[in-house]
Amino acid sequence: MKKWFLLAALSLVCAVSSAQQLIMDTLYFDFDSYALRNENKRRLDSLIGEFTAYPAYYIEVYGHTDDIGSEAYNLELSKERARAVTLYLREQGVALERITYDGLGTQQPAGSNDSYEGRNKNRRTDIAVIFSRQAVAPVYAKDSQQVASVPTVVTPPPIDPASITDTFYLSRYEPVNINPDRRSLIIGPQKSQLVIPPDAFATDEAVVSIDFRELYLRRDMILTDMPTISKEGPLEVQGIISFEATANNRPVKVNKETRFEVQVPTTRRDEDMGIYFGTGAGRGGARRPKVAADLPPFNPVKSWTPVEGQLPRYQGQTKSYNFAVTEPGSYSVGRPIYHAFNTDTKDKGITITAKLAGKRFEKGTQVMVVGEVVKTYIPLNKKDVRTYTATRVRFLDEKSKLILIAIQFDEDGNPWLIKRSFSPGDYLTKKKKKGSKSKDVPEIILKGKFRKMTPERLNELLTELNV
């Protein structure tokens, strides 16, 4: 890191000879963005016109950020700002061998981060160019805080394209086009990360399209109707990500021994977490455009299968679980809920039946039981038009706090909702008091009546579950 960039560059103005010239400029960026503004491109075009007329020049580019966000995130963003400038210079014909770039994060603020104006000044990239009719050296000596002397030859090492990381910050869920010969980092709106190594795909295409999606919030899990069921029973999940790779709208093969690195953010660390792969052509992954246009559609998932041979690694600094996978698909970080509820692993389970009253619409009804504290999503399957059931649901404690959620949509796309909180023990105890015959698998019956509401109200009610 060259922490003395501005001071050293200013000193260089007096240090260079009359045969050499120095240009300094600063480009500004929008909040949380490394996209070049049109005004930045015009300034770079003008700058290029000044120094490319000379036979020798060397450029240093340094990115900066304000202090909003984590230190690691800002450091990466500052590097992307510097790289965006570098790539634009290259596109205009400037050789990469003449450019050095890096990101300094929040280390060198140009203004106070306590004010709006100051933060705007810090979202920037600084550029220094020394040029001459004779060969010139880099502006700074490597790993030094001193201005470099000016030797007669400049031969920076060539840049290996595979060593450059293309970073994509997603503000919405749309496919991104990557260069398969280079390392790519994709960061989702909810801060999941996917790293794609160079030469991951067996293709000759110049562009591969990556469709990256993520689910974390209870509201999002419900509206996409995403189950969290494995052969062991319901799972408690920290998050779900999914990615696909295509070229010319066709899936691309993955080269052997390729490992895609995944980072799943979390609010806490839990023991016994595992990695699960989504399988089966289930119903999970649906999306309601009128209610949840912001959500990514997922491929259908029926159940989750543990990925054998590896466990997610928790990183306290980034508060995330990290793991590697060998193929595209849907993945979750979770554990069987008997870890959360401390229930018997030999539990035979219970049957949950929901009887739905009120106006009924056949189109797109979804019924599930959701954990009020533990993030688990248990789908109920249709038995008849007014009855949905889940059999042998294991590992639920009598005091488990659960919510029955049933959603249907009328012809105009308006939602109708049943939302009912319960604990299994309340119903099992009542049944026992009435003298019901004991069953091998106890059953609880929940009743509810649909009520119509606006899409906005449905979003409000489901968003409350995220807290």
C-alpha cells in the first residue's frame, strides 16, 4: 500500500526535471459504485490526449471510499474503482504495462466522513501520470514512502489476465456476463459472495452468463415457497444461494477439479452446520410478481441433501460461513432442527394438518409451517381443496414456536392470507385431555380462515417475521 500517494505526488512536482511533466487528476464516484460517470470518461479522454503524445509515460491509479460499510468491503470497492479506471484506459489503447493500480479503502480520506460533502469527496480515484520525451520510471519506488529517483528504463512486469479479479456488485438479480479466462467475484444484494476461478468452464465462448441468487429473510423464503426439508427432517437454515452458468443460452460444463468459493453471511455462529444441495423437482422457487417483484426466482427444490466430505468454515471477521462446491446449483447452510430444539434424534414425528376456511381459489395456493425463532420452512401438501398436511414431521419440541402460513391469490392477483401462531404442545395436550386414543404418530389439526388484503399489507405482515 502506498499511503503517501498525494504527498509524494505533490513533492514530485518539484522533483521532476524540466524535460518531464506530471499530471494529477481525481475522478468521483456514486455511492457504493465503481461505474465510471460520463464526465469521468470525458476527463480520461482528455488526459490520454495529453500524455500519449509522448514516447514515455507511467500511470498510477488509486481508489478510495467513504467509511460506510465494513473495512473489507470498502477495500474491495476501492480496488474496483481503480480497476475501472485502468480498464477504461486499456480500452482506449493504453498498455497495461504502463499502469499500476490499487485500492486504499478508507485510509486516505479527502474530506470528513461525518458530512455528506466529505463522503462525496472520499468516493474517488486519484491518478498520477509522469511523462517525458525520455524513458521514465514509476512515480514511486516499490514498498517505499519516498519519491523514486528517475532511472532511464521502465520495464514493469506484464499483467497475467488470470490474476485480475472481475468484481460484480449486484443491486438486483440479473445475470452477469463474465470472462471465463479470468477470476470473477460476484457479490449479491444481500452480500453473499461467489468466486469463479479462471478456466472453470469447458467452453471456447468468450462470455459466460452467471445467474446468481440468494435467500435469507423469512419473508423471502415464504414468498418463494422454499422448503427446508432433508431426509433427516426439517433443517434450520442460515441462508440459501443458487447459481447457474450458460453460454449462448445453453448450460456449460465445468472443468474437473474446479472449486467455486461461496460466502454466506450470517448473524450468528452455530455448531453442527452443514452444506446442503437442493434436489428434486419440487414446488420451491416460485415467485409472485405482484407481491415480490424484487425476489429472484429459484429453480424448484423438493429437498436438501448433505454435501459429504466438507463442512462450512465460520469466519468471525466477516461474520460468514465459507465453503467450496464443484458444480452450479442451489446450496444452503443449515443443520437438522433437533440441534436447535434439543429433541430426540429417534423422534417419530407428528402429523400437522391445516383445514382452510373462507373463499378458496385453486391457483397457486401455498401452505407451510414456519419457525418463529428458528429459520425452518416445512411445506404442507394438498390433500383436498381445503385440507393440507405434512406427515411425520420430526424434531419439533412441544414448546417450539411455529406459525402456520397459507397464501392464495385471486383472479386479479390479490393475496389472501391465513397466519396463525402455535406450539405443538398446546394441541397435543388438549387432545390428551379429551381422552383421544393414542396414535403411533400424533396429529395436530390447525384451522384458519382466509382474509383478503393488499400486496403491500401482505409484505408488511411477512416482513415482521424477519425481526
